[in-house]
Amino acid sequence: MPNVPWQIIPEPEYVENDRQAVALLRTLMRKVKDEPGDLIGFDTETHGKKLPFTVGNSKPLDWMSDTVIFWSLSCRLEGEYRRWCLQQRHFQLFAGLLENPLAWLTAWNLKYDAHVSWNSGINLWEAHPIDGLNIAHLFDENRNDHGLKACAEDWCGLHMTKYKDMFGDRDVHGNKVKEYVTSLLDLPLDKVVDYASYDAYAALVTTEWLIGRLINMPLGSEDKNLWDHYKETEQDMTRILWRMERYGLGVDIDYLNAKIPEVDVAVDKVMRDIYRTVGKPINVESPKQLSNLFFGDKASGGMGLKALKLSKGGGQPSTSKEVLNALDEAGVELASMVLRARRLNKIKSTYLTTLKALAEYYEDGRIHPNFHQHGARTGRFSTTCPNSQNFPRPDEDEWGIRKAFIASAGKKLIVADYEQLEMRIMADRAQDEAMIKAILDGKDLHCFTVAKMNPKITYDEVKAAKKAKDKKEATDYQLMLCQLRQDMKTVGFGIIYGAGPPNISQRIEISAEEIEERLDEMGDKELGKRVSRLMKKNPLFTEEKARTTVVRQAIAADKIAAYFIVFPRVKEYMDAIPEECRATIVEFPSNDDPQYAEKLQQHEEYYAGYTRDWGFVRTLVGRYRRLEEIDHRDSYIMRGHAEREAINTTIQGTAADIVKAAMLLIDSCPRLRALGVHLLNQIHDELVLEVPEEHAEEAADLVKQYMEHPFGQREALCVPIPISMKICSNWSEGK
């Protein structure tokens, strides 16, 4: 660790009375005026209020109503770091600082602190807030733990006390200590002051360290860096997501109440079928019971199947989803029934009952998902409580989950979705002439692909078939054409996501005639080798099942090859990206290199804590995705995974850039604000907004303009990026 100012930790200071509080406020207000842009660390300690029910596998914190019990500040005064812990009663007194536009406040997971501050009457967004957590994600997107304690220790050598370690095993009442449940109020004051103020101090110095690195990380070919990107994009995006969380999503509780019994009936039916097959009741969520059922010996009531893999502990055969899918693929009907039961249980517990519980809990009757700004390493968001990114699409929504999301009284939803955005990004990145021409001619890419791969089918036929199906007027022949279109869509997106023939073969329609025809074309020697390898991989396969699977995979491989014939530059692009990533590799200096320190410092902005060589790819705006395994010499599996990640990042990460840019324009539009428009949700390439009914048409026109031109006069791609849009009363109607 280099000689850095924060190696000498400042002593904690407790603001005990009003006189001390006023004096500190005056000092910091002078600092803000005299040293604008100098960071002030900020942190809150709250009651740790949790929801009174489980969402997923835990009880999340209730950010909508939790409040401050202690709070802390840290900054440099006259060149030296200081840190203070303050009481809740002085929180409002510091509004002039915490809401000061000249104050650059930094916190770790700022969005949460902004919520609890708002609950306590303080609007941090009036100041200039910086989120260290999001900066940490930009600096090292592959890191598993972006928590303050881990980052502060790894990057700045700050050893922070864990919350639970403050208490020992039991609190003062003899109860077992639980994170965010056991109260700091039960601790001696000096321990609280040290712990709380250290959080603000660590957030400050770690963020300062990160900013120094981001400044030296260039952003694409422009004269900008990742720190510029944070200030221009990610900083405002945190505020947008906070407002989306605060406003929430309207939910039709009566609709949910009607759906829950329907799912119960379906669960009951499949469970009766399972009990009838097994001969006794069984818990389909119990790994032990399922392990005994599938892999136990027949004398004990098991099926005696050969175990495919062991559980993590190695104590019993695994019954993970992967294993159950393999059993299902091998033709074990009971595995299919168990998977069906689990899917139904997930629909009920993850969606229906959770949505109902959340909507009934919050006073406004809305749900308030928690958006994670860097939920995916590509830059896409994720959500929890609930996972609104994972709700089934309307065409896959067996139970009509999206119908439960409704507009408020007197309002409408605007549902706007980019049309084939990732395919258009691929056309732009690959510069495939056929794909670009089809898009510029206004053609549906998937319909175009079907026509190109099947000379006897015209584009107009496929397009007409899709329209007829949408109107529920399609003939059998048109339904067949629509299935071909769906298959080509699956192949196209499968290529983007790095899915190979085994994956794609399970998701496309392949007729018995196609299988027989392809079987005749394959030589016995080639077929025999493939069947042998597949049966070794999944010993539950019969030879007939293995032969069929091998042929299906061969057909899928043929379709992928035919796709590349139609769009040859796509194949060239996919081959080129991993090589371009390898070309960026900066070799990590070895410890015995006499110039080790000099080389390490020279490339410090790139290493980001890595201790191996790695290459990188960039998204449209220049964000990094670093891949350690891109040139792995010992594992072709790990190397292949990194190659797929490289391709996927350039497509999916660019899609994230485009959607974020559109959200920023929508959020900053004065007219949309005047019309009362609220962003509600973002699901990959789709936005959901709410607007008073009388302003819906005008708002929709503006939203369309911003989404189709997210970078203003500079077009995002060499092809248009149109959106489909509907004004509707519930989310399901948007498709």
C-alpha cells in the first residue's frame, strides 16, 4: 500500500449539543463556499426497518419509511481529514448543507441514504450527490463484492468493523444479533460514534481514490474519461431510479386476488399427478426428497437413476434445476411434472402473493421496486422486491401477470419498446450490408431472414402471416410461416447471446420429417461418435433419445450456418471481437520484474485490482468490460465463455447505453414534467410511463422522439431505432 493520507485515521468526534452542531454547520458551510467541489462524506444509520414479510429468500429493508437514528459527516479541513457523528435531532438543522447545490456529498449506495433522508425531511438531490457504489462498478465491473467494507479495505487499506461484530453473538437483551435488526441504540455511545463516523470517512476516501482512477480511464475515442461519463450519465440516472422507486407502480389487488386461486387449482392438479405417480406425498422443493426419489434405490421407493452430479457438499446427488432439466430432456416424465409444479409455485410466491403483500403494505397501494443501477455487468439494470425485470412477456404470460399493473385513476400508461434493438445494433456493429439494407427498406428482419433462407417463400407472405396471427385470423400455412419466423428470431438472438446448437435446438420447432431427412444425411460413423459423447454426458439418455438430440443439434447448426450465409458480416464480426479483445491485453508485470513498481503505476488505471492479464471491449459510449479469461491457455471452456461475453457486451451493453440516454432526455424534458409524466419501469429495451389521460397523446409523441433519437442530433446507429408504443390501462395491453 503506497503512502496515502488516510493511513492516519482521524479520531471520531461526537457532536453532543446544539452549540457544537451550529459551530460545525458554520464551518462546513464556509468550506462549501470556499472549496466548491471538495467532497464531503455522508452516511446514515437507521432503525433498520424491514418489511414484515419475506420477498424471495429474505426480508428487505423498508426504504420507503425507515428513518435516521444517527448520521455522520467527514471531510478535509485545513488539509486534514475529520469525521463526526451527529444525533438525529440535528438532522434538520443541517438542511442548509445537505440541500446546498454547492455541496458535493458522497455516500455509498446513495439511493438508500436519499430515501431515509427524504423520510426524515431532507432532499439530498438539491445538493450535488456522488454515489461511491456506482463509481466502484464503473472502475471494476467484474468485482463480486462492491460493498463499502470490501472496497475500502482492498483499495485503500481501511479495515472497517462489520455491523454484527459490534455486538458479539448476543445483544444487551440476550437475543442473537441480526444485521440491521439489532439496534445501535443498545451499544455504548463511543462505539456507535466510532462505527458510524468511520462509514462516512471510508466512503469519502474510497470515492476520492476511485475518482482519481476514473479520470485516467479514457472513454472511447473522445477526449473524455469514465469520470466524465459518471457525471454526465450515471449520476443523474441514480436520481431517476430513486424517483421511480419513490413513485412506484400501480397494482390491481382485486385482479391478484382472483388469480391466486386459479394458480392454486393448477398447483393442486400437478401435485395430485405427482403423488399418483410417486405413490406418496412429496415436497417438490426438498432437495433431499427429490434426490431419494430420482436416485434412491428401487427397494427404498426410488427410481434408481444414475446421479448426474453431486450437491455442493458432495453428500447426495444434486437435484438442481440444471439436473432436473437434464432428466426432463432424457424423457423422465416425473422431472417434467416437478419442474411444472416449481414454475407454478414461483408464479404464485414470486409474483402474485408478493405483489399483493407489497401493494397492501404500502399506504399508497403501489409497489416500490428497488432498482440496481449496475445489476448486470453489461450495464443493464436489475430490480428486487420484486424482480420486475423478470415478469413474463405477454406472449409467455400464462397467468396474465402484467395485467395486474395498472394506471392510476384518471391516468394512462405509455408502454414504449424498441423494435429489434439488439439486431439493429448488430447490423451497425457488423456493418452487414444485407442486414442494413433490409432495415433501411423498412423490413422486419426476422421475416426477411425466413424469405432469404427459404427461396420458395416471399417476404410479403411471412409479413402477412404475422399480421394475420396478431389478429388471430391465421391459416395453418400462415401459422407455419410464423413458426419459421419465430425460429429465425431464436437463431438470431441466440447468436447474439452466444447460444450454440444444443441450446438453440431446444427452442426451435423441428419436425419429424426434418429429423428423418437429416438422419439419412449423417454418416453412421459421425452419428455414432456424437451419440456416444452425448450418452456419456447424460447417461440417462436412451440411444434413441441421444440420436434424436444429436440430429436436432445438427439441424440447429445448419440453421446457424444458413443465417451466416444470409448475413456474412455478422459471422466476421463475431470472429473479430474476441481477437480485438485479445489485442488490448496489457501484460501484468511479474513480481520479479525489476521495473515492477514502475510498470504497475504506469497501467494502474487499467488494472483495477486485477492480478492477471486481461483484455477489454467497449460499449457504444465507451464503457469498459474487462475479460480475464479471453486468452486463457488452459481452459477452452473459460476462454469460450469470455469470447461470448465480449460479443454480448458490445451488443447488450450498447442497448443499455441507448436506453439510459433516452431515459435521461425524458426525465429532463420540462414539457413532460409539466404534463405530469412519470417513469415507472424499465425492462431491458422497454419503458413504462404514467401520464394524465388528457395529456397521453402529446406525451407519447415526445417520448417517441427522445427514444428514437437518444443522443439528439447525433444518431445512435447507422440504422433507425424505431419504437412500438401503446397508450393503455394496464401493462399487458402494451404489447
